[in-house]
Amino acid sequence: MEYRTMGRLGWQVSEVGYGMWGIGGGPGGFTGWDYDAAPGCLDEAVELGCNFFDTAWVYGRGVSEQLLGALLRRHPDRRLYVATKIPPRNREWPPGPHDTLDDVFPAAHIREYTEHSLKNLGVDRIDLMQFHVWEDRWAADERWQEAIAELKSDGLIDGVGISVNRWEPANCLRALDTGLIDVIQVIYNIFDQAPEDELFARAQADGIGIIARVPFDEGGLTGTLTADTVWPEGDWRGTYFGPENLGPTVARAERLKELLPEGMTLPELSLRFILAHPAVSTVIPGMRRSAHVRANLGVSDARPLPAGLVETLRAHRWDRTPTAWSQ
């Protein structure tokens, strides 16, 4: 496993981390989670060198955090970095155009859910606490700033991050101006290259860590989807890959398959593309099976994609705007 520096926080984190949405369960996520299999997958990731785990209270309403806390207790000799997220008070992903800070992140709510996460994880201090949604119109409001400063002064959190909304990578730049944000979590993959326009240069200049999420475009970059793919009732992917998105996604993925080097899968190509950008501190694929763990973590072997192939992949950028089905 190769390691990278998480911006000015200075942590040495595995360049392939563990995204825990898929094993957390609960409404609004994936179906097919397996709480019995999850501990083994997490243990295997640790043994293979993964030391960065990203979760959130909403993943199973605390269950994912509890799974991560149990992992920490099973490996007391390992330095494992924990990132979690404060849910929006109104449970809206993303915020509505008129939602205020009071609707989403009032100060009491920030502290309340930090305390929930501390209890679920069974820790005294959280390495990285992130806002699970964001609107930059809140950036200058001193109330969230004071709430975060108090959590830091009380020793309850170390770093502070923002998980920015889908396809809005620049919707955090004013928050970075406050100097309080250490890490940005953003969707970045072969299709979604917009973070390169403004965010990545700013992150590199200011020492901001970057967590790349959704590396496979919710499955669109796994190469397994067809025009006839369906998901079980209640699985969020059934909405995401509705009529407007499934066909175009499959067509674009098929074109990418034509570029695969011999012996390389589309998921591997996708991860290597992300890791080719020096602004990225870690990428966090979801891993619900042991085979996923071995395949994804195995990408970290210091073999970069050829520069020419990276440039070719840039032509597969797909700029989209947030819609009702994409959230």
C-alpha cells in the first residue's frame, strides 16, 4: 500500500481508503448490505494496509459508525484514521435553495451529532468531522465557525471537512477562505473531472486534503451495467440510473472499455485515473465483499497510468448538473 499526505493535517493515509456507505445500510442508500460480512471485509482491508475509513451517522443511522468503532477495538495496535459526517438537520441531500444554516447545521445540532458519533465509534476524539452537505452562502456565518472551534478546543475533533454536493465542486471555496476547513470530499472520476477546474489547484496551494468519492460513478464505471440492469426496490441506484442516465452511462462505459490496457479492468482504470492527480490524498471506493477489498486495494502498487492514457481519458469528461434523480 502506498500512502499520501492528507494536506496540512500531515497524516499519512492509504491512497486507497474505505468508503463505508455501501455497508452501512439504511434508507437512501444501497440494498444488499451484509452486517455479518462487513467486519471481515474491514479486517482484510486493515491487513492489506488500508488506514483511512470514511463513514457517516446516516449510514445505517449509526450502524456504520459502530462497525468502524468495533474495527478500531480489534486493531488497537494500528493507527487507523476515522472520518465521519454530521447529517443535515432537515435530512435534505443536497440543501434546498432557501435552506438556512439554522435549517441544516445549527450549532446545537453540530455538537449533538458529534457526540452521537463519538459514542457510536467508542472514541474520545474524531480525526475528521465533515459537514455532510454544504452551501457556500453559509460560509461567513460565524455560528458554525464557533461551533467547530469549540469542538476543537474541547478536544472532540481534530480536522474539519466538507463533503460537497454532487457535481458542485466549487461550492466550498468561500468556506476555504475561513481557514477552518482542512479537507474537502468531492466526487471525482473519469466522468466527473470538474474538480480539476478550480478546487484542486486551490487545495494544493492551501494544503487542503482531498478525498475522492464515487470513483465508479455509483457503478457506471464498473463495466457491469447494461441497458436492462435493474435494482431492488429501495435501492437508490434505481433512481440514479433511471431513463435519463442509464443508457448514456452504459454507452460511455463501453467506449472506455475500448481503451483498457491488456489485463486491466474498468474499475482499476478508474482508480488509477483518480490517483494520477497529485491533489488527491485518498480515494474511497465502497467495498462490501472480500473480492472488492483485494481488487481495489491492489491498485495501490505504485504503477501509474501512462501519461498518454491519462490525457486520452480526459476526453471522456462528462459535465452534468444536479437534478432530482442525481441526489
